[in-house]
Amino acid sequence: MRQSSVRGERSRRRRQPDAQELGWDDSLYDNKGLPPDAPGWTPPEGGEVPPGDGDGPEAGGHRKGGRPRRKQGGKGRKVLRWTAISLAVLIAGTAGAGYWYYEHLNANLRKAPRSLGDSGLKKPDPNAFGQTPLNILLLGSDGRNSKKNIELGGARQDADRKPLADVQMLVHVSADRSNMSVISIPRDTRVTIPKCTDPKSHEKYPQTTAPINESLQHGGPGCTLATWQELTGIYIDHFMMVDFSGVVDMADAIGGVPVCVRANVYSHDSKGHGSGLRLTKGTHNVKGVQALQWLRTRYGFEDNTDIGRAKAQHMYMNSMIRQLKQGTKLSDPGQLRDLAEAATKALTVDDGLDTVKKLYDLGGDLSRVPTKRITMITMPWQYGPGERYVLPKPGDADATFAMLRNDTALDGKDTKKKPAPDPKPSTPKDQLKVVVQNGTNSTVTGPASGRASDIQRQLAGLGYTAAGTTTVLTSQADTTLTYHGTDRRGDALAVAKALGLPKSAVRESSSVTGLQLVVGNDWRSGTTYPKTSGNDKPADKAPASADAQNGESKGCMQVNPDYTF
């Protein structure tokens, strides 16, 4: 058992119950389961159960009737969906405790490379005010790397198994820090996991198609981040990963979190399904093991699937954020120290978040977002064949990812401003310099060769004879035309219209000079931009299938009638 603080006051820590005390019987489970002067520019002439969640031997991730066991099993594969807001703010509370303690907390943090993929996806250009959005991938690992993790998660036989990332959510903070969107992906979503290399063992993992939670086994969290980038086309700045250890202590340190159920619930049955959560109808302040049970419960909420569990976790997170913003739970310096100790020991972060100071600064960014502008959703999904896994829902999932790429809030409140009339072009066509770049460098599908030259020739044929290309490959989901300075917007809109691009593809950036056209993965062939329904009117609100929750929502979970008393 790890110490709760550097003072080593083990006696202050209450003993954690083991799996049997929590109602989890291990015997029921098996062990399976560019401007013109930029480098490379050339002129136009150059042309709840194992496996997975600790809810019982026959349970499945989403399928109501269960799913086949996978080889990597182990009870308790669902781990708390944690939020960067609370984690960063809580850790930050100890930053002034003294240099020695600060260094001690830094040493607690485990670090890993940010990305193990090589897609070439780049950070979005700053807007006209020099601001960029912030994307943080939050991961929950089911690793059994300590006695405490095994006691809380059970499945001792899985102690040496590589962990799975059964909890995955992306936190998107807008460039102006006015809103935040959180999107969860169901653990069994079948995706393409790109080629990754383990940074420690140097083992190479080939590209494959598998449930997204298995990406963590392909070299660590950097491969999960690379998988998300390939799936969504969103550049991810950081990741934060937490395991079972420290979860109970953190829940205790903040004094509990209010949650509500519409009926009595007992997540347990004779077949071993359930987390052991037992609550009567109404609101309860859950903490410690009970908070962990709430976050792990699948059997007992809604239709007994991971989708219902995600909703319960979003409710918990919203409630916790409201309490932290009120500042009523962490007034005791001792509580803060114990919490920081537990949190830093439980965290694995990318090499860009390798100090408490950086986490503190991150917390400052996150705390600027008002609660009413926080939106939490589950990725729109649909069942695959036989309901054995899920897939991103065509249309809805793509539209949701595009909103985050375009820094559009999921709450629909970014549409209140009346757009200004379009300005007229100010530069003759044959004098307008446009740099065309190939942005199709996907590690999954490979780059589409010659795209920059193809579109440059198309522009020349349309009269834009000063257009050139850059030989530098990049990766981008959407075709974009960026410009610097409001006086260039008219020119940019004229180029977009000539190519058939939607207005949404035209964006102002403080990091470019002139006009830069990046031909994205949405335009991998031909010289006519592919039209889709509503292409010029991108989504401005999360689709209904995303089951959005607002940060101020105080709803109650629907209880499955088979798990009530």
C-alpha cells in the first residue's frame, strides 16, 4: 500500500476492502477475455465484467445480450472517467507548499511520449488574436500495477497483463476559453489503430483494426492518442491517464459528490453482474469506494450497457466540477496535500505536462470556462454486425468531430452572432499568391500523391496564375484556406468560391502570410471539391444521438427495473 503523503502517515489511511468485500467474486471470472518564402515552396512553373468491466462472466460491453469473451480479460475493466479540470486544479493547490514538496510531486508523475504515430497532423493555426484551442485526452487504465489496484479491481490473475484504456474522453477547450466540450468514445468502438512503436521495449506494432481500448497495449497512451487523431482528425495537445490507485482517496478528499437515482438500485445479481452499488431513491453524497462503484456501474443503469454508464459518469463529473468551482470542499491544506500525493502517484502524463507547474497552468485555462458552457457527450455510435461491437455513426460522428476541429461549441451557443457581409476581393487574380499544400498524409490510408500540384494547376486554369506549391506533406481532415489579416478575407473567399469550397473552409490565422490552401483528406482525388449535403452549413450543435449533458444539469439516473429493490 502506498503512503498517503510524504510524512508517511499510513495510520491515517483506512484499509480498502478487497474484491470479495465489495461483492466481487474472483471465482466467477476467467482470465481471458506556407507562405511563398516557406521551405519547400516552388513557383507555379515547378509545379463492468471481464472481459472489461467486472460485472460478470457473460456480460458484454454494449450488447444487451452479452458479447463473446476476448482474450484479454479481467474484472474491473471499467475505470473511473476522470476529468482534467478537477485533477489539474486539485494538484495545483499544493504548488505553494514548498520547493522540496513541489519536486517530490514532480517525481511522482509518470511520463510518456505524447504520440507514437507519425500522421504529421499539426496543431491548428492561431486565430486572429493568437489563440488556439486546447485538446486533452483523458484515459482510464485498468492496470493492476499495485496491491491497491488489485484490491479495488479484482482479477489478481491479470496483474501482469498489459492494461487496456477502457475509459477514453477528449476535452476540447475553445481558443477563447469561453466553452468546453467533452466527448467520450465507447470502449468497444472498432477503429483502425495505426502503426506504433513501444518507446521502452522498441517493439513495433503493425497497423490493425480492433476495439479502441486495445490501443493502449500497442506501446502505451501515445498510441491511443495517435488512434484518436487518425479517427477524428483533431490535433491532441496532451494526455492524462489515471489507474485505479488514488481514485478512492481523491473522492474522499473532495468530500464526496452528490448523485441522484430515480429508484432504489442494487448493482448485483446471482450471476455476478454488478459493481455492488446500493442506493435508495434520491440524492446521495458518494465518496470513497461508493464513488468508484457509481463510476463503474453498468448493470443497474438504463439498459445495462456502457452507454448508460457513460451517462452516469458524465453526471458525476458535472456534479464534481460544480462543487470544485464553488470552492467548498478543499479548504484544509492537509486534504490538499493528501489528494495531490494520491493524484500524482496515479497519473501518467505526456512529456509536455511533466511538472506540477504545467498542470497548474492547465488548471488555470480550464477553470476559466463557466459551468453553463460545459457540454459532455458520447460519440454518436451504432452497433456493428451482430451487436458485438460499435462503430462511429455515419454523418453524426463525422459532424461532431468536424465541430471540434473547427472549434465550434457543442452547446449551439456559438451561432448567436450575426455574420458580417462578405468583403470583395482586393487583389487581381493573376497577382494573388496562394501556397497549395498536400494535407493527405494519413498513416492509415497513406498520402494521395500530387494533390498540391493538381489543385495548383486547377487554380492557374481559373486565372490564379501566381499560385504555387510546397513540397512539405502534412495531415489534415478538412481542406482549409487560411489567410492573415481581415483585408485578405475577400481574396480568400473568392478563391474558395472558384474551387467550390464552402465558406466554413476559409479561416483567419495569425501564423500565415498571404493565402495557404491545405488540400485535406476530404479531397483526395479530382479537381472538383466533393459536395455533401449541407456542406456549406456545418453543424452548430451536437446531434441528438450524442446525448449531450450541460455542466449545470442536475438530473437523476434511470434505474434498470431488474436491478432495483
